[in-house]
Amino acid sequence: MTNKEKETLVLARLAAQTMDEKKAEDVRIIDLRKVYGAPAEYFVIASGNVPSHVSALSDAVYETIKKATQQAPHKIEGYQNAEWILMDYFDVIVHIFQKDKREFFRLDQLWSDGEEVAISNSNNTKQ
């Protein structure tokens, strides 16, 4: 794995770990590097309970990644409604849904050709 690939995975894990710590539900990292036509190398997908939780998760991801890597997302969409917030970090796209929207759009199933990645690289990995 190259340094850039490692940095990209670290960014995806930072986003996932941050949301997990903030009580997001069903946090997943999907490796899309081997999926033809994928818009990013990794998707990080999570659910929040209500709009305020979804926006709080987005805020936490933004602050954590900015502090750790000095990177801000290229684009953030959906923040006003907080039903589905998309944070585009180019190689990593973070999707934060309200539960019903996640069930409706089913990104997990749509991109099931990707491989799920452990949120942590420690021995206590969460899959």
C-alpha cells in the first residue's frame, strides 16, 4: 500500500471512528478501489437518529479531520435538511443518513461489490 493509499484509509477510519464515538448507528467503511466506475476509493456510511444528530455527526467529522489532517471537504451537500449529508473528500465520501433515508437509498447494497473495511486497525477491530 502506497503512502497516499494509507493516508486515504486513515481519513476514512477517522471519519468512521468519530461517528462511532458520537453514537452513529451501523457505521461502515466500504473499499471501492476494485469497483469499476466508483466515484471514490472509500465510502463511509452511517446513520443518525434525527436531523440534529445527523448534522452533529457531520460537524464532528469535519472538525476531527480538519484537526488531524488540515483537510476540509471539497463539498458538503444536504446539511440544511440533514436527512442525508454527503461530505466529499475526493478519495473518501462520507454519507450520513437519517435511518429511513438510508433504508430508502440502500447505498450499502448498491455498492456491495466493495469490500467492508474494519473501522479500526487494532486487534479490537469492529467490522
